[in-house]
Amino acid sequence: MAAASSALASLLEHPAIWRGGDVAPEPAALPSGYAALDAVLPGRGWPQGALTELLVEREGIGEIRLTLPALVQVQAQGRDVVWIAPPYRPYAPALAAAGIDLARLVVVACRTPKDALWAFEQALRAPECGAAFAWLPTHDERALRRLQVAAREGRTWGALWRRPGQRGSAIAAPLRLGLAPHDGRLAVHVLKRRGAELPGPVLVDVGKRAAHY
Amino acid sequence: MLWTCLLFPSLPLDVFARARSPDDAPRAFVVSGGGRYPRVVAADATARASGIRNGVLVSAALALVPELVLRDRDAEAERRALAQLATWALTFTPMACLAPPDAIVAEIGGSLRLFDGLPRLVARLVGGAHALGYTARVGIASTPGAALLLARAGHTQPVTDRALLPAVLAPIPLVHFDLPGAVRATLREAGITTIGQVAALPRDGLARRFGSAIVDGIDHALGRAPDPRACFVPPPHFASRLELPAPAHDAEALSFGVQRLVQELAGWLAARGLGVVRLTLTLAHERHLRQRGMPATVAPFAFGAPARAPARLLGVLRERLVRVTLPASVETIALMSDETAPLPGRNLGLLPGDDVVAMEIPLRDRLRARLGDDALLRLVPHAEHRPELALRTTGVGQASSAPTKQPRGKGRAASAPPLPDAPRPLWLLPEPQPLAHPLATRPWVLRDGPERIESGWWDGNDVRRDYFVAATPAGATMWIYRDHRHGVDDGEWFLHGIFS
């Protein structure tokens, strides 16, 4: 009996199979550095090789800090981090203090949304790029699908940031998170994931790290 | 020692024809010599098919094919081409020598293992010359002189055994042997027309009659005497240009010519063990425009890391060419290396399949080629108390590619300047924003501070600010300051950063 159930368990490990009530196993994931968040993300981390859409309710709530431990890890693997069309100037001293290797961070300024879209796709496809963030207002479904395919082929973690007031897109990204402040902490609402729906937000304490920048 | 001779029988033709894409419709093309009654020096396949032979009068050729394309022979271009080919040959061997006017000889005995044996190496030599736009014929023998003779005689079978040389060379006609015309004529009148017959003549008599050159030539070819040759040394800088067969109107039409030049550049880089960091492509416009003072279009390129692989060079150049706007059509393109850096070659893998390397163009190069040099930023922290100045951005290429060129002094602190112990936000606003209004409606909570920053009185941008970490009623954390520049203690509030 025990042998039969272990055989069943190993069968269910197959990546093509996922069960309701559970999160689907992701082929590769990047631990976020926050245990509470990892617990609800498919594959126990940020999906490597897929697009993540992040809806920010308000800027200044620790939304970038949420991603920094994963970015440090990407750089430790020898891959670049690319930020495309960030809304403000990324502040080097703070990034360096957070452990980001500035030599492996490429910030791309784009004149037009079309350029930004192109750069995002190139970054997602490039093998040397491990994580690509883009602040893009686009909702073009075809473009987003292209980006998702590019992320899969380049095995890159692509994050599409939506600034306050921008709505999310219905399709394309397999993981969509809403970020909101909650009592000095960051509430991560899993709006969409490969797996069962999650009733409430996950509270992540990114503030502790902030205090000593 | 094993020598190969690369003979370029249609060199006078190829220096012009190689700028023409093979897809273009073939037109009969000949190169003519000078003089009052110029004769055809070389004719391409289409011209030969129409009955034009080398040596016929140009007027006769024109009578045969009225739409004939005619160019004057350019000996200087042929010399340059031979030097380019010798440079490229250094990709395969450390030792290549010029054999003017139309051949190079190279020692390949030491390169056989690296290039998987003689047949593959020969295929690469011929294929590589073809990619550069030249037709090559090969002769292989254990002496350079014999290799040259075999190539001229069209004897493509390698002769690796020196003992076989006399028998192989004997039937080769004397016309392929470098001799003064008068000597050759005299020998022919004596009924001597092959190398074998010359070699059979008494040495001392031959030397007395015609000078020692002929005896030495035979000895060198047969390997009886050493044949020292001056090794070709590639030029210290790469510069090559290509005359287009017809003026090109758009960047797309240029790409074929650029491809040829890039192949040459790659050969030069490999021969010198370098990778290119910066190069310049110059597009010269038509002559009548040049004479009226129109400058050439100059497109500089920079690579994020030293590059050598033709695929990578070409990929970046193509992206860049798309952005070039041509004010007029282009007649000549020139490629020049401005800055290079050592780029070691790869060792062969121990196991087969080890040495497969993806020839991808690095992302940074691709982005920069398309978006422009200033679109890519690399952040460099800078030791400075004023927050807006504690950050420098550099183009991605400069710092990484030329480490020796970084500015010295206090601005250099790319590694880690001392960071303030106080909190710093991840986002900095390009300009501090006045905060008076939001503060008046609902108060913000000051959580950390004040941190006094007072600096810069010496350069006119003096600041005197008290920085605070503040929580907004909506739950965001901001970096704000109170401006005390004017000495008043109730200065205005500004938003400067976002703790995102």
C-alpha cells in the first residue's frame, strides 16, 4: 500500500500534472527571500522563464525592496539585471547598500513605448539577462504574449510593473500580484497564479531592511 | 613543413567584382590594361562565355559585347587585396608570406590538428577566400616554391613527400616558373619547356649562362636548398575600403559590402589576437557630391566587450546601419578599427562537442546599437554628500571595455565609496518637488531624522537641508527635506525620494 502511494506521488510530481487546491510546480523558480511569499508562489519563488505582472497601488511601499533579494541572487548566478524605463532615477548608493552589483545592472532609458517594448523583449530573450523589469503602460495583448514567449525561451524572470492608476491585463502573465500597504507592511495579493485561488493577501515585512539603507 | 599556396588567378577582376552581390544580374565584366591600345587583362565568366579572351583588344571585346562593363586595372588595389588576404591567412597559421603579384604561401603543417586535417583546412581556406570575394586555387607541397608551381599548374593533389617532388614537378611547363622573359625565350628556342628538362641540365653551365637565380629557383622548389621567405606582418591598424559597383541608395544595399569588410576585419583581429572595441564605418558619397564639399557619412560603433566573431560584428553593424540616414547615395565604404583590446582565442575542447559556443550578440550591444549610446546607463555611486550628485551614470560600454581609461582621482570610486549610514531611498526624483500642498491637507508622520546635509558652498550649488523619512497617510514611505538654504528655520518642504 505504501509502495503504491509513493508511486502515485512520484507520478503526480510530473510537471504537466497539477491538482486543484495546490500550486502548480514551476520548472524553475527564484526564491524571493521572503518565506511567506515563497509559500504562495508556484514553484516557491518568482517564476524564472515567465512574466510576472505587478500592480502597485501606491509608490513608496517597498515594492522594489520586495524584489531585491531575488535580484541579488540573479546577479550571484552571473546574470545581468535589466531595468527598462524606470519611472524615477534608480539611486545607486541605496542599491549598492542593498547588495546589488551595479556593474550587472543595466538601466535602459527609452524614448518611445515601442523602443521600451523592443528592449524588454530583447532582454527577456538574452541568455545573459536573468531578470528584466519594465515599467510599461502597454496592454497590447499580442505584445504581451510575445513577451511571455520571450521570457520562457530566455529563461528570464520578466516583471511588468504597473504604476498606480494603471490597470492590469487580463491575459498573458501567468502570475499577477497586487501590492498594497498594510499597517507598515506590504500586502501581496495574489491576483492570479497557476493554482488555486488564494483567499487573502500575504503580509511581507520589507520595512526592516529599509531602515538601514 | 607543409606549405600551401593560395593563388588568386582572377585577382584583377576580383578586386572590383567582390563588391557585387552574387544575386545581382550577371553582366559581362572585364579589366583592361593601360596603353594606347588597351587589352583585356582579365574577363569574368559571362564575358568569356561571349567569346572574350584575355589579351584581345578592348575595342574587339566591345564589338563582341556592347554592354560590357569595363574597368582599368588597379595594381594598387591588387596589392592591398593581397595584403588583406595574407592577413586573413594568418587566421590559419602563424606564418604566411606574400608571393606577388597574385599569390600567398603559408606554412600549414602546424595547423593541421587544429583544423581537423588537411582536407578540411583546404576547404576552409578556399571557402574563406570565397567569402571574402576571391577565387582561390590551391597547391600543397613540402616547399613553398613547389606549392606555388603546383598551384599555377593547377595540380591540386597535395605532395607531402619531398622525394616525390622532382617527378611531380618535372612535367610542369616553364611558363609557370618565375623567369625573366628573355631567359625563358632562349630556353624555349633550345627546346627546353618543362621544369624537368631544366633540372636535367648541367648546373654550373646553366648558372654561368643565365645567372644563379634559375638554379636557386629549382633548388628551392625541390627542397635541395633552404628557401627563406619574409613573413607577412599584419598592419597595426585595420583600415579597408570597398568601391561599390554601383552607388547604393539605402543602408540595406550596403549590407553586402559591409559583410565583406567585416570578414576582413575578423581575419585581421584573429591574426593579431585582438577584439575590436570601437570602429568607424565611413560611407563616402558620389564623387561629384564629394567635390562639391559634401562630407562622408560617418557611423561610429562601440562594443560592450571586445568582439571578433563575424556574426557578432555583423549583427551589431546591421542594427546600427538601419538607423543611419543617407543624405545621398554611397560609392565607397570604408571600415577602420579605432580601438582594440586583446582577446585570447579559445582552447580546443578535450572532448568533441566541448567547444560549441553560442554566437549570440550580447544584449548590451544590441540595445545600444538600436537605441543609441546614451540609452544604456550604468549607475556608479559617487562620494558626495548631496544626494542628487552621489550618483553618476556612465554609458555601459566605456567603463567595462576600457578599464585603463577610467578617470583617476576622487571621481573614480566605482568600487564602493563610503555610504552614509542613514536611510536612502531606491528611487530619486529627478528634481525635488515642493510639498506644501499635500502636507497642508493631511499631515505626514516623520519617522527618521533629521539628517542635516549641508554642502557644496564652493561650487554654487550649496544646499542646507534636513532630511526626514516620512510616512504618508496612505502608507507609503517618502524621503523629504526641509530647505534651510535661505537661513530661515521654517523653510519649505520638498519630496526628494521614494522608499519603493
